[in-house]
Amino acid sequence: MSSNTNTQTFQPVGKALPREIIKWIQGLDLSYSVKDPRRDLSNGFLIAEIFSRYYPGRVQMHSFDNSQKDERKQNNYQQLELFFKKNDIVIPNHKGFAEIIDNDWNALYNFLVSIYSFLTQRKVINPPLASYVNSKEFATSTQNTQTFLLKEKGIEKLQEEQKQEDQFQKEQLSEKHAPLSVSSKRTNFMRVPSKPISQNLENLNYQIEVKNISYRPVQGSLLKLKEEQQQQEKQQEKLNSNNDRQIQDSFQKTPMDENKRETTSTREKQLDKSIYDILNEALTQRQQFPQFVQTVQFKQNATALQSFIDLIDIYPEDFVNGFFQELITQKEAYINFIFKDTNEVWKFFKFTFQCIQNLPSQRVHVCIDLVNQFGARSLQKDALKTRSLFLEFFLPEICNLIKQSVFFEKKQLLIQMICSFQEPMFKYQVIQTMKQNLSAEHFMQCLAVFSGFEQEQSDMWNDMKRYGYIYFLSSSTSLSSSALAILCNAAKANSQVKIDRHVIALAKNRWWQNRCLCVILFSEMIRGVIKTTNYQNLIKSPQQGQKFFSIENDRIISDLKAQVNHFSKGIEIASLPIDSEILMTQSLIHIVDLLGDSKILLELFVKIVLEISQESRQWALFSEDSQDEYDFFIPSDKSFKFRLNINSQQVKQVSFQILLHLVELLNTQKLLNLPLGHFELLHWCFQNTDFKIQNMESCEQIAKVTKEYVYLGLSDPTVLNQANDLAKQLLDLQFKAEVQIENHDKIFANSIRLALKAENDQVLNNIIEFIENLVADSTQSASDGLKNFIRSVYDELDQMNPSPLANSKISKCFEKVNDRPYQSPHPDVSDVQIQDEQQSDFQY
């Protein structure tokens, strides 16, 4: 953008800017008000903000500093020069910023006139009066002056002696009546920015022409007129006092106050009270409640308010929380009261900050909630004043609280509290102020929390990611953790994160929290790849997007799978070795929905589930809670919040793939006995797999590998329930799904023998019940397959020496399906005695 607008060079009148430029600046709603243009505009910060209103997203305000130091000024104007060159901006009559940096008012004045004309395409008309003031005629006319006295008859020329006498009488009169002119209103010691003038006002250029000066004689004495004016001021002040009394009466009374009606004189005295007085009275009244008379004691020689601040951490929680809830309930009345005077606003929030400082992390949330609600309401009532006070006074206080906090839980609540005072155009100033007041570690922690509140289309992501890229490989654990948290939030918000070259380096970090953050970051990167149109059309639903073979499509598919595998490998490196229960739970939570897209993650899931504790395994496989919850595992200075629950329903969708991998592991490891974890995972896979829709060859391989482990489990009391269900599943596979299982009858017969050998009543009763249920099912079945299987098992038992059928309970179970009753070769022996030294019938 360039301009050929011709602008003139004006000679400024004093330190004032033209009226149209003042209205234009006020209408832009800048972060700082312009009171002294020479001081406030000379450092270039507000000039950059002006251009940011006309070039949204192109001016990076975080690069500018609102400081009067020469070094900062030069840096600001260097950034402006780069911005002008990058966007082809040519400011008419602009010859550099050297004179402006040296506080040359003429140079700054003409530069502002130039950028006004450039940005608004309007011209500044130099008023005739200004031309006259700068002319030689005005300079010579002011050298000789004469004084005239205004009287009823007219005006008379005043001599020098008469001038001095009148001046003396005037001073005596002002001293005599000085008390009458003092206002009872309190003065504000804090600078509050003026309200902006709307941008919609038309640009009015005034033509001033001086033709004649006329005067009118004053009727009566000046002293009498002054007294009348003071009486009018008193009446207006009395009217304001009545309004203040209405605000004071709007505070709701506690139950103890209902029986104590205040007199009119008492209410008039309340007009002089500050917010501290009102809070002190509220605390005193609350302490008189029956439940607090004995438990809450105020310090000697101290007010109730000061005692509350100093002892807030040891006072009963219901006393403290109830007081804060009472303030929230009466929020509107308190807001109206404190906004009468800027000092009262500061006093109230200063009180809350002192309470936050002394409260422990577990109890601070109620007070912070109070500040959040008051902050949001203050922005609605007077946004300009609240923002100014927040930047100049409140934000530095909050930064001090952040630095003093030991636990990150409290820090995060404080940082979130800042968000209640933020507006979209206000964030850059807040972040800039925090950067000036905090160390790098605390500043990065703040950015990490802020990033969790950013929307997907926010303009802040590029700046936040820049800090993430700077520190994510830092040797400082705190800095790297905060940087990874920022990148995680950016990835969740679908903002492109480029870390492909550093995946392995990041994953090798050994600090548990950084490993957790790497797992979260890489999983979000995988989800970003899966959401792409190419992945959905070519891999997820190839029948829709890939109707015929294409070399280009094949290359795209290969690249997408390579990206998924690359990030999956990073998750695997970060998760292993399995030495932290926290890390394992986080890995499971964040990869469950990705198991169908990555074989690496599916194998990692199986490995983690087999090695974690039984409680965690049950949580991972059978958790029904789908609502996201977050907590601090270790609320230390370096701890962030992490998710607590897992969506187990997503794991069920890939149960057959998990079963195939588990079978592959069993076939490779050749275990003699399955541990409890293996049995629980195998049982879960069988429960959640529909074998009727699966490949017959895969089902036969599953049955071939698992059958011996399953029936061996029928003699182990620790896995008895799982083994029962699995054995039924194998029988259903053979007789309902028609899966061929070799030597099924022999293996089942041997399991009965081992159950007797265990000499455990629970095992024996379980195998008898299992056989009875199996025989009952065979009698109800229309097919002879199950009956023939039971007869084959009976024959296998009959051929054993000694035979388990010698046990009367076992032989009785087979009577319903067996035509040939068992006859023991040893009639004198009722139960079979099996020696421990006999060789097992299971062959591996």
C-alpha cells in the first residue's frame, strides 16, 4: 500500500493536537490514553497500535515496549520501519524517526498529521486562529498590553498603582472565602484514562473569523454572584449525597441486622465510610453467629478485617467461604459502592489479593472465584477504567502472587483469574506486562495456561508457538514442560505444529511430566493427520476416494502412514520403559482412539496392559466413565493438570486386533502358565469379539494357541472365573461358529484330571459344575455334536490310569449322556488318588 497524498507542514500551537486528530485517536480505543502527546506518543508504542487497527494481524504488538528509554524507543521505531517496508507503506513527508526519538515536538506533530491523512484519507485544516498566533502580527501585538477595568458605566483604563491595589484586594477576598470552594469529594490518586469518542462522529473542521468584540456590564457585585454559585454547588452536593445513601442502603442486611434498624443520622455517617469499613462490619457481624463465636477470634489491637487477612488460613473453612459467598451474593451493591471512587476499587481488590496470598492451594479457589466474578462485572460497568487499573496496579500484584506461590495448582488458578479481566484486544498488553514482571519460567507457565483458553482461529497462536519452539528443547525442565504444554494446546486447537525433526529427541526426555506431554503432543499430531481429507478418503474409506489404482494416491497413502508411524514411534519411546504408573495411565488414555490406525500403538497398548497393576488394568478395560476430568498428579511447581479417565468403549472396537497380537505373543513366548494379566486381557478380548464375522483361519489359530492355557486355568484358583468363561467361548467356537479345534476332547479330559490333582475343593466343585452345565446344554441342543464331544471326553477319562471317573461325583455327571456306566477296576477305592510325581498330560 502506498499513497501520494500531499500533506502540508504545520507549525503546532503549543502542545495541543488538532481537534480531528484527538477525536480520531480516542475513537481507536487504544490500550493507553493520550494525555501528553509529546510524552505518550514519542516512544512509538501507541503509533504501532494505531497501525495495528488498520492492519490487523500484521503488527505484532508483543514486539513493542511502552517505555521511555532511548534503547526501547529505537527498537520500536526500527520495528515500525520494517513494518512500513514489508507492507509498502510510504508516509508523506516522512524523513525518519531520529527527531521524534529526541522528543522534537514539531517532528512528532507533523508525523501524526501525515499518518492521519494517510490512514483516513482526510486532510487536517490549519485553523485561522493558529495561523494568526504563529504570525509576526500576533508576535508584535502582544508586546505592548494595557489593562482595563470593567464597571457598570463601561470600561476604564487602569493605572499601574490601581492594578496593584486591585490585585491585593483580590488575594484577600480569595483567602477569606477559600474554605467555601473546597470540594468534599475525595480526589483520585490513580490515573484513569478518559472515555473514547466514538469513531462515527463526523470530522468537523471549524473556520474561525474574529470580526468584533462586544461586552455586557455585570449586574450586581462579583462577590454576590460567587456566593450564589457556591449555594448551587451545595444543593447539587446534597443531591449526590442522597444518591450515595441509596447505594449504601442497597447492601442486604444479615439476619442479625434485621432487628437493629439504623437511624437517619447513622446512615449519614456511612457516607464517609470506605470499603474497608463495610467489610470490617460484615466480618464483625458474621463472627457473632452462634457457630462462630467460639471458633473465630480476632486479634487484639487489630480490626476484624486485618485479623481476617492475617488468620484466614486457620479460620474455619465454612466461616471464610461463607463470607466470600456473601460478597458474591451482594456483588451488585459492592460494585456500585466501590466504583464511586477509584481508590475504593483499588482497596477492595487489594484486600482480595492479600487473602489469596495467605490462603493454601486447597482453599484459594473460592476467593479467586470472587475476584473472577467482580472482575467480569467491573468490565461490564466501566471497561476503560477497569482495564487501566488492571494493567497499572492489579496485574503486577497478581504477578507477585504467582512468583510467591509454591504449588502449580495455585499458580494455575491465579493465571486463570487474569483471563476474567481480558478482552480480545487486551491480551497483547496483558502478556507484554507479564513478560516485564515475571521470570522466563513463570512467564512460560502463564503462556501454557493461557494457551488452554485460546480459540481455534485465534491470532495469538503464532506468537505462542514461537515461544514453544524456543524452549521445548531447553535444558530447564520447567521451561521445556511449559513449551510442550503450549504446543499440545496448539495441536488440540488444530493449529499446525512443526516438530517432525525433533520427535525422537523430545521422546528421549526422562522427566516424567515431559514424557507425558510428549505422549499427548504426538497423539494430537496423529489425530491431525487422521482428520485430513486425504487420510479419510484414501485410508479410512478407500472405496469412496480411491476408485482405481494411482501412483500419486499410493505415494500420498505411503506418506500419511509414515507420518502416523513416526509419531507413534515417538509415543512408544516416551512411554517405555514402564517405570511410572502415572505415565502408563496417560499413555493409555491418549492412544485408545488411535489403536486402529497404528499397529505400533496397538502393540504398545497390549504391552502396557500386561505389565501395569491389576487395578489399573481393570480401569483401562472396563471403565465406563466418559466425562473428562483433570487433576494434578503432583501439585508441585512443575506439575500441570492431566486427564483422569479413559474411554474404554473405543478399545472394544479393536478387540479382535488386540486378540490376534496377544495370540502372536503367546505363540512366541511359549509360557508354561499364563499370568493373571494375560488371562484378564484374553478374557476381555473374547468377551468383546464377534467371532461370527471374523476370518475362519484367524479363529482357528486363536483357538489352537489358547485352548491349552484356557483348560489349564480350570485347575488354578486364581484365574478360575476367567478360565470358565474362556472354555465356554471355545466350545461355542467349535459347535456354533464351526471352528475346527484339534484334540479338544483330550485337552478337556486332561483338565478334569488336573482339577482332581489340585486337591482344592473350589477347583473340584467348579469342574463338576462346569461338566453338569455342559451336559445340560447337550440335552437341550438339537445337534449331536456336543453330545458326541462329551462321550469322547468320557472315553478319554475311562482310558486314563487311574481314571478320574473313579470319583463318584465326576462319573455321575456323565450319566445323562453316557449309555455305558463306569465300572471301577478297583471296587474298594471310591475316589482316585493321584500322585504328584505323575507326569502332566499337557504337552507343549
